[in-house]
Amino acid sequence: MKHILIIGIGTGNPEHLTIQAINAMNAADVIFLPVKGPGKEELADVRREICERYVTRPGIRISEFQVPQRQTAERTYTQSVDAWHGEIAHIYGELISSLPDNGSGAFLVWGDPSLYDSTIRIIERVQREGRLDFDYRVIPGITSIQALAASHKIPVNLVGKPIEITTGRRLARDGLLTDSTIVMLDGEQAFAKIDDPDAEIFWGAYLGTKDEIVRSGRLGDIAADIVTLRAEARQRHGWIMDIYLLRKGRDFEE
């Protein structure tokens, strides 16, 4: 039996790691470190810094692997994601196969493994194939939602009201449906197309890192500024991770 640790590492600040995450890293024989190619070296650098800072047990090996790009041509979104997961599952299978008998390997996951990350489902896919005998454990991490709320110094929810967590693609399709809506994976800036200018937006990019940018205000007043700021930041870094909260109403309003 081999053992896999899926470890949430927060949103880019090495101080986001929990004691449980640090202990799990030091329990592994190998830490698998993804590399996403030109323009995204910083993502791998953050993981390398985390390993340099917190891996203290002698003999732990760092094994870097290349993450394939998702192919979208002539495929629906779900078809492209399914095929991409299949490619990654093949790579994960090879990495797990390379572990010694009764050995442990760790995957370091941005944010928390439960929230808009597919490491768990890909590991389950490898397990369903039945060629490898391994178990896995999940260690939670600080999410971008928590980091966004902390940077803006706000609660995520209004008193007694629900929260929706969705994607930019679905926001563009369905519109703003709840009083508090967290939007992730919005490459098209769907917030700029929302016909509710009095809604508030709390936006953040590169949360938890030295490059963090946050903006907030009335959507109708600052949406265009955020679009420009986001484009400039992406051009400067070659990549961007951002998230925002759209809010309608106030606490204690019926």
C-alpha cells in the first residue's frame, strides 16, 4: 500500500500553511511539484519557497512534473476538462507508481483541495482504474474566499442570508441571483456585464502574495477600472488569479 497526501497550501502566502499541512509535508517521502510552463513560473516558485521553508526532515525528495495544457478546440467545456483530467490522471499514476512500497507522496494544492480544484477527483480517477494500491488523505488549506474577506475586512455573508459560490461563466449566463455571490474562475470579467450598478463588488488578485491587489466599491463606479487593472496585472505577470464578491443589500434588510 502506498499513501498520498493532498495538502492545501493557501493562496500564495507561505504563512497560510497550517501546522497540520507542515506536518504532512514532513511525513512524505516525495513532494510532487507541478510546473505549468512559461509565464507561470511564479506558481512553482511559491511551492518551492514553501518546501524550502517548511520541509525539515532529511531525505524528502522534491519531484517536479509538467502539467499539460487543456485543449478546448472542437470540444465542449466538460469534454475538454474530462480529457484534460484523463491526461493528468495518467501522470499522477506514474508519479504514484514511482513511490517505494509503503511510501508516501504529497501533492501541494493551491487554496483548499475542496474548492474549485480537481486533485481529489483526479486521484479518485487513478484509484478507480485499479492498477495501483494506494490510499489518500486530504489536509485543508486557507481558501481564496477567506483571503479575500480578510483583505477587505468584511464578513462574506449578510445576516441571515445565503451565499452563492459560482464561476464567471455561470454568472454571465444566469446573472446575479443571491444577496452575496462569490465568483471564481472569471476570465471574461462577467461582473462588468451585470445589470445591477448599485451592487457592491469586493475584488482581489494575487491574494496573500506581495503582489496582492484589492478594490471595492459600487459596481457601476469601478467595474471598468477593475477590468483595466486586471488586464495590466495579467500583462505584467503573465498570469492572474482573482476572485470577487458581489453583494446586494445590507445587514438586517428584509
